[in-house]
Amino acid sequence: MDQHQGIHSVEGTYHCDVCNRTLRQLRHLNVHRCGHTGEHPCLCDVCNKTFSNKSNLKVHQRVHPGERPYCCDICNKTFTTRSMLKVHQRVHTGERPYCCDVCNKTFTRASMLKVHQRIHTGERPFPCDVCNKTFTQMANLKSHQLVHNGERPYCCDVCNKTFKHMEHLKGHQHVHTGERSYRCYICCKTFTNRSILKEHQRVHTGERPYCCDVCNKTFKCKELLKGHLHVHTGEHPYCCDICHKTYTKRSLLKVHQRVHTGERPYCCDVCNKTFTRAGNLKVHQRVHTGERPYCCDVCNKTFKHMGHLKAHQCVHTGEHPYCCDICNKTFTWASMLKVHQRIHTGERPFPCDMCNKTFTKMANLKSHQRVHSGERPYRCDACSKTFSHKCVLKGHILSKCN
């Protein structure tokens, strides 16, 4: 009777002595207190996971037999709880009852609104006890903690590759099934997961929602912004364990490691030439198609690479934006500056594996290797004589065949 009267009380009958919250029922107060004490008195007898109350334990126990008693009458998707079904049905109805009073963005769940509001308040209530980095969601903290413990709990049952996140495993499994169930409604390109599709659609919309707070440069995805921030901090957190070269992005390290492994996973289906990057294959295929999609708006000269167009435009502007900080020589390309700097540093990173002679450029190494292989790929059209170097062929044409 006393407990029931608390329902009618405006002030609430049961009072938490830690946070001053009032609750209508004693059992709700007891469950609430577990949030402060960390107590989980309800134990699952299958996996020993513990819970703060019996109702949460009951819902959890459906995981083991696979019980999902609540079914959507529109798409037949099933759920372990009535509340999860209710939230799901909003996908069909379009209902988004929770609205942010700052930016008017709407959500299907109160919990999603609560997390979103932390963008405006700056609140990040979940700190990592190893590095003190803070997060807006407990799930993000748990995901981050895998960085420290190295745990990769999700394993592909086909190839045994492991992942830190269930979402990454699900996306990976499409590699084996070939399934690409997410389709762009503009260009009909298909993707293995929703997040990649969402990121792709920004190509069409021009949306770049991630902004650098140092230089205001914007990006299509959070990963590109994170990589860019290392430009300002000078941080290179990804290190090659063979040559100790460091990188700002994990993807750049992964591509670099193919130098050591010899892996070239991208193959041209016309000439079977292989490449370390998908982007390099795409550019190479223009040799066969003749495509030159980048056009100079001054002289209409076309190029296969955007980088080549930018360098060419310096011919018209006279600009040489890359300057050597030792001798002040300037260059139109960053790559030309990088090669030039090896004159000052003495670096010769390309060794011949037959005679150990070293070179400042990969092209020079390839040219030198013809000394050992006897390869003579350049042929005179007039007399069919072959040469190991293009410059020697040019000299021959000028002196003999003219």
C-alpha cells in the first residue's frame, strides 16, 4: 500500500541518497542504486554474465536459445524485447519523436538524442583509464579500449581473420559471399555496408561534414580528418616493423608494407600488370582506354592524372611551389623536390639486388637493371635496332636514321 501511494505522490516516495533522484517504486530504487555501487546480483547460469536486475537477465537469457519472441508485422524481423520492436517499427512509420532543442535534429530513440546533445554541450562522460581519452558513448570507449589490449574478439569463420568490431566482421564477410546489398540511388554503385554507401553518397552531394579546427579544411569522412590532423601535430603513429618508416595513416602503412612483401593485389585485366594500390591500377587502365579526364583550361591539354594537370598548370602561372630549404631551388612537383633533397642527404633508397649499386630514383634503378638482364625495350622503327634506354634510341634516330 505504501509503495502504491508513491505513484500518486508528486514528489516521489523513494529517494536515492547518492544523486537525489526520486523513484516511484522501491524495486526501481534498488535497481537504480546498483548504478552507483556497481553491483550486479543477477547471474546468468550459462555464461556467468551478471546484471543489475532480473528483467535485464531475462532479456539476456534469450541470447542463448536464440529466442526472439517479438515480430514486426511488416517485414517479419524479430526482436528479443518489445521495446526494440517498437523502436524498429519507426523505420516503417518514419516516426522520429525525439527532437534536439538546439538544432532540431530528430531521432527514433531517447538514448540517441541524449548522445547527440553531447555534441552541443561538449560532454564526454566516458574516460579511458589508460590514456584518459574521453568519449560521448560507452560503446565508443569499449571499442577504443581494444587499442590498448590488442583484443580482436570477432573472427571470420571462413578465413579466420579477426576484427575489433562486429560491424567490421559483417562487412568483411561480404568478401566471401560477394554480396553488395547497399546501392547508391544516383549512380547505382553497390557497397558491402551502409557506412561505405553513406560516405560514397557525399561524392554526389558534395557534403564534407568533418572540419579541421586548425585550418578549416573539410573532409568526407572522420578517418580522413584524423589522418589530416597529423599534418599539424607532426605525429606519425603507424610504424613499419621492418624498416621503421612511419606514417600518418594505417592505410598508408599497409600499402608501404607491400614493398617488403612484394604483394601486388590489383591486376590489370588487359595486360596482367599488377599494382600495390587500386588507385594506381585505375590510372594505369587509362593507358588502354586512352582516357585523359583532366583538362587544362588554358591550352586544353589533357592528362591521365590530376597531379600531372596541376604540375602542368605551373607552366602557365610560372609557379614553383615546392622549395628546397637547403639551396632554395624550387620545383613544380613535391615528388621532384623529394628526389632533389637526396642530393643533400646522400640518401639512395633503391639498391640493385644483383650488384648492390644504389640509386636516388626507382626509374634509375629499373634502367640500371637492364645491364644485368640484357633487356632492350626501345626499338628503332626505321632499322629495328633495339636499345636499353630511350635516350640512346633518340640519339640513334638523330645521328643515323635522319
